[in-house]
Amino acid sequence: MNITEKYINALIKGDDKVIKKIYSKLYPKIKFYILANRGKQEDALDVFHDALMYIIVRHKEKKITILSFEPYFFTICKNLWKKTLKNRVIKADVVTLESKETDLSLFILEQQCFDFYIEKFGLMSINCKEILSSYFNGLSYKDILKENNYTSINTVRQRVFKCRKKLIALIKKDKRFQKIKKWK
């Protein structure tokens, strides 16, 4: 059993010893990230707990495949924190009453969409993954040209277009896409 499976099983079974190990290993990193991004220690604890709950709920719904626990967990925490910050900005202007369960449910749906996207992205060729990663991370066509040694910017544009088209086709071909469309 690898470390990822060990952590997930411990969360589901409530193994305090391993859960404490998860806290001691991962909480300082999450806390550092939250504090560095306009948060407080209480926010870090909330995000950490919500992320653990997400993994438990998600795994009980449908066994998920997690290649590496730590980066997956950090991504969940990061997404939860971004959503929290976004809600704070919105709620600063309008006072709304919304339960924490509703927030967590919406996050779970958003995270499922993200997991679905990552799954389909993983099916792409190595070349398409590299090009789309560069493109989605804001690299200009000129930078992608240099990075991948293409002959012209037009070639880069065509590769980005074709790879995006393949990714969209993979997503739309999956039956789960229709369910996701209904959520949005």
C-alpha cells in the first residue's frame, strides 16, 4: 500500500495516528499558503478540514484515483481558499445567508469538474499537454515558439487550436459531460 492509499484509508476509517501524521506533514504548508494570501490561522484550519471532508465524501461517492496525495490535497486547499476569497469580495457588498454545507457542496461539484478536466487532459499527447499547459499558463505564442522550437507563430497557433479542439472533443464525448453541463 502506497502513502496515498494509506492516507485515504486512514481518513475513511478515522485512524487518528495517521490523521495526526497528515496534519503534522501538510497543515504547516497549507497554513503558510493561506497566511501568505490574506488569510488567518482560523481560515487555514477551516480550509484544511474542508479539504479532508471533500476527500472523504468524494472517495465514498466514487473511489477516486489520486496519484500523489500531497499535491492533490494542496490543490484542493488552494481551490477552496480561492473560492473563499471570491465569496468574501462578493459578500462584502451584499449580506447573504448561506450555509457551510451549501458552500462545501458547490465546491465538491467544482472540484469534480476540475478532476474531470484533469482526467481528459491526461489523455492528450505529451506534445499537446506541453503546448496547452504553456498556453493556459499565459505564455505568449512567441514564448511557446521558442520553448518548443516551432518554425513560425502561425504553426504555434495551429497546434494550440488543434490541441484545444482535441481536448474539447474528449470532454464532450464523455457521458459525464452532460451531467456537468446541468450543474453549471
